[in-house]
Amino acid sequence: MFFLKILKDLNLKVEAGKTIALVGASGCGKSTTIQLLQRFYDPPTGEITVDGHNIRSLNVKWLRENIGVVSQEPVLFGVSIKENIQYVREDVTDAEIEQAAKEANALQMTLYQNSQEIFQTMVGERGAQLSGGQKQRIAIARALVRNPKILLLDEATSALDTQSGAVVQSALDKARTGRTTIVIAHRLSTIRTADVIAGFHNGVVVEQGSHKELMDQKGVYYSLCYSMAFQKPDPDKRNSQTILLSLMFLVLGGISLVVKIIMGFSFGIFGENLTMRLRSLCFKALMRQAAGSRMGLITLSICTLLAAIIIAFVHGWQLTLLILACIPFMIGANFIRMKAMVGHASKDQKALEQAGKAIVKAPLYGFTYAISQCMNYFVNAAVFRFGAWLTAHCYMQFENVFIVFSAILFAAMEVGQSTSQAPDFGKSRVSAQRIMKLLERKPQIDSYNKDGDKLSSFDGNLEFKDLMFVYPTRPKVLVLQGLNVKVSRGQTLALVGSSGCGKSTSIQLLERFYDPMDGTVLADGIDTKLLNIQWLRSQLGIVSQEPILFDCSIAESIQWIITIQNPKQCIFSPLWQIVQKALDNARQGRTCVEIAHRLTTIQNADIIAVIQNGRVIEQGTHSQLLAKQGAYYALVNSQVAL
């Protein structure tokens, strides 16, 4: 075990009602600072004070109630939008919820016209039914509805497009008036109006001041601002780096080939041996378990009944016929008695909720239970009366009467014990039917389906043609409304637009997570519905906006990528430049579909498509769209940092 020191003698002071912005490279301690303020951790040395009071002496619940937080990755519950907002306050009113939603621009993220319909919209587990920008706006509304004294904004507008981000940023500027606000932002344009900007480097505040003062100092803040500006890479330098990296990847590929062959052969043998061993152990453990006795009881009951009937007929067939005629009445009485007992038990359990009904039906259960109890005595009386008559008229001997009666009686008792298992057999049948239905159920899109074509040669030409789509959980919201866009082999297509316009939905349709209502997705001119789904997905790679890593090593978590969905949104400028260079090299010769809110990353794309309300309103290169001065031109202007 080792310890990594994040903060090193950090000293920072924020006056009441002021706004301080924390800037610096990834991992320098910005988010750690606000986590310490919320007392998620306590520093081993030093102290944090609020109004001169050490926060360790304050009630943790009271402290957090006075702090509003909008984090980098908002966490939403699988309930409605309204319930997600009101969770932070028990006494919040509908008017306060609606006002907070308006300030966060959360009422304009769906096609519903009625605000009440918006609030009742289910967000799905962890907000799966919403885009990243929509989830962020709900988180902002949740923070504003608390009316906190301290406001913490940890990259609050990172997942928003430029238009929504500008509106939300304006609302946050108004909301932080009169509040002590700490802002962490990778978009430096969102913190220029802060009262104080603190530059972090390796856990230490190296400079403080306003935007103008820090720009004049040309220190850490100046370097970060400069790296965010639009820059055109040197083609010669890029080509030389590409050749070097290509050679390195060629060598790495050769080594990887040898390792993969050895690993595949070895793990195949290991997997086969492990599977055989597990099957043997499972079967051995199953054989060690106690055997059930229910089938044995049923078999014993049937054999006992047959033997008793034979014995009874041998010793007195007349009395046996009478007893057999009475058996249905005895079985019926036993059934009524069991039903009555179950009825009493169920009514006792629900007596507090349905007392009236229990009182009305109680006499009926009592009467049926009494009839079932006396039925056995009626049968005994009839048997002995008839047996006495047979004995008196010399048709049977006295001892044979008891033999016949006892044989049938004990056989009936054995059968009665077996009938107690009847409810379990009914449950077993229902369970078996459910299992069979589960095995027979086939989803609309079966990931394991072996049908479909597998192209021997796949160039990577993609086309979205007249796509119409709604999510199954939101059938009233038409996400795509006639989307048309095409990208040829080896080209890069960039999709831009506001949150919820259908960018991520297009990627999901390409991966065949869903099928469109109308229109087609074509791969090399072939409808993707006709292709083998496993083969199709093996030709695609994806990096989503919220990557999911497994609990394993970094090497095991690395995946090759082709389709890029906003992979750099939460990476700060110096680290982003390194990732961008790697992505530029990786997509050479591949068809690439990219979604990004940071327009500097897509200015070199072959095709830029601007999506609005589920359709492409304009497309072209970066320079062509700027010359049109349309929607893309407005997006670029709203994102200019300096």
C-alpha cells in the first residue's frame, strides 16, 4: 500500500458572497478541495473554517444542507424529474421546483408543452433515458432548489452544448449572487467573471487574481488559456509523428500477435479443464444432497390404496363397495377442511385491513369446517351399521368387518398425507411454465442471433437515411425526424447540436441497440438489419460520454476504438491535446463518427453535420459552415474562449 499526497500546504480564503474559480491540470487537487469542504474526508493536517468555525466542530448534516453541489458526473435516481429535484428538501413546493427548473433551463429539454408532463417524465436508472446535458440541468435545478449559502460547481456545464451552456451559465451567474461560490471549470470562458481565480499546480496554489491580472503574469492560467485557443497543427510534424507511431504500433502488433496466439492456445486448454472440473464438482455436490421424499410418498400412497382395496374385497366385497362409495365424500370433506383452515389463516392475516369482510365470512368458514369434521363420523356410522347388518345375516364375519374398515381407513389416511403436497405441485408447474416462457422468449434485437450476412470485405461506408425514431419508454417524444447524413470510407463525420437533438441516438442506431421506426441505417449500402449483429458490432468501437471501466488493471480495461462519442469532454487541456493526437493517428484509414461539444476537436473533420430537432439542418467542412454564418457559425462564436 502506498499514499499519494494530493494537497501540499494549500492556503485559500474565500470571502462571503464572492466567487472563486479553481483552475489547473487534471489531478492537481481542485475536486479534492471541495470534497474536503463537504467533509467527505478530513485533512491529516491543517483546518477548514466556515465563518471562523472549524468544520470538524459543525454538525455534518447541517453543513451539507447549507452547501449546494453540482458535480462533474450527476447521479440521478430512477424516478421522475420532479422527485429527483425535490429529494434535497422535504418541504419544497411545486412552485419552487418549477422556478429552479426554469433557472436551470430544464423545462426546454423535451417536446412536452406542459411543465407538469415534463416533471412526471421518468429519467430511467441513473438517468439512462436522458442525454448528458439534460441530466446536468436537472442536477443544477436540484442544487438551486436548496437555496444554499455556499455553491460548489464542479464542471457544472461540461456536458452541455454551447447554446444550453450559455443559458445555464447565465442562470448560474444570477444564482451565485449573494452566495459564496467555488467554481471548477475546464472551459475557461465560464470563469472569466469570477472575483478571484486560483491557479493550482501539484496541490499548491501558485497564483491568485482576476482574469486580467493572471493573463498579465503569464503563468499557469495564461498557459491554460493559450492551450485552449484554436490552433492549426503543423502537417509535416504531424506526418513524422504518424510514421514514428505507426512503426511503433507495427512492432507492438507483431509482439501482440505472438502473445495472442500463445494466450489463446493456453487459455483454451485452461478453460476446458476448468469447465470440466466445475461440471464434475457441481454434479458431485448435487449427488451429495438429501433426496426429496415427495415422489416416494405419492408412490407409497398409491400402492397402499391398491393393496387395501384388494384386501378389503377379499374379506368382504359388499362392505368394500360401500366404503369406496363414501371415499369421495371423505376426500371432499378433507379438502373443505383444508380450505377453511387456509381461509381462516388468510383472514387473520388481513384482519386489520379488512375486518368487516372477515366478520361476514367467518360464519361461513365455521359452518363448512363443522360439516367437514362430522362427515367422517357419518361415514363411520354408515359403515358399521351396514357391517352389523351383514354380520347379522351371515354375509360376513365380525372380524372381517374390522379388517375391511381398517384397511380402507389407513389407506385413506396415507392418501390424505399425499394430498398435502398438491399446492407445491401446482407451484412447480407454474414455475416450470415461467422457465419455459423465459427460454422461448426472443428479444426484438438478439445479440446472440447467428442469422444475418457477414461481409467478406467491409469498407466502412455509412449512411443514415430518412431515420424516424422514438425511445420505447418515451413513445410521445420523436427524437429523430427524418435524419439524413452520409460518410464515405476513411472520412470523419462530426455530429454537433444541442443536447437531446439525436446525436447519441444516431450512434445507438448504428450499433443496433435499437431499430428505427422508419428509415434505414446502411453499411456499405446494406441495411444493418440484414447483417449479423455480432459481426456488425465487431467492426465498430465506441468510447461513450460516461465510460465504464471494470474492476481490473488499466491494461485489461483498454479497448480499441473506432466510433468516438465525446471522449474528451472531461479531460483538461494539456491532457486533452495528448489524447487528441492519439485519436487523430488512430482514425487514419477508418470511418470515424465523432460527437463533441468542444468544437476545436472537430474542425478538421471531413464532414460536420449540425443536427436540430432530429434532422440535419446544415453540413459541410469547418470553413464552409463558417462561411454560411448559420447554426454552426453561432455555435463556434458562443464557444470562443478569448
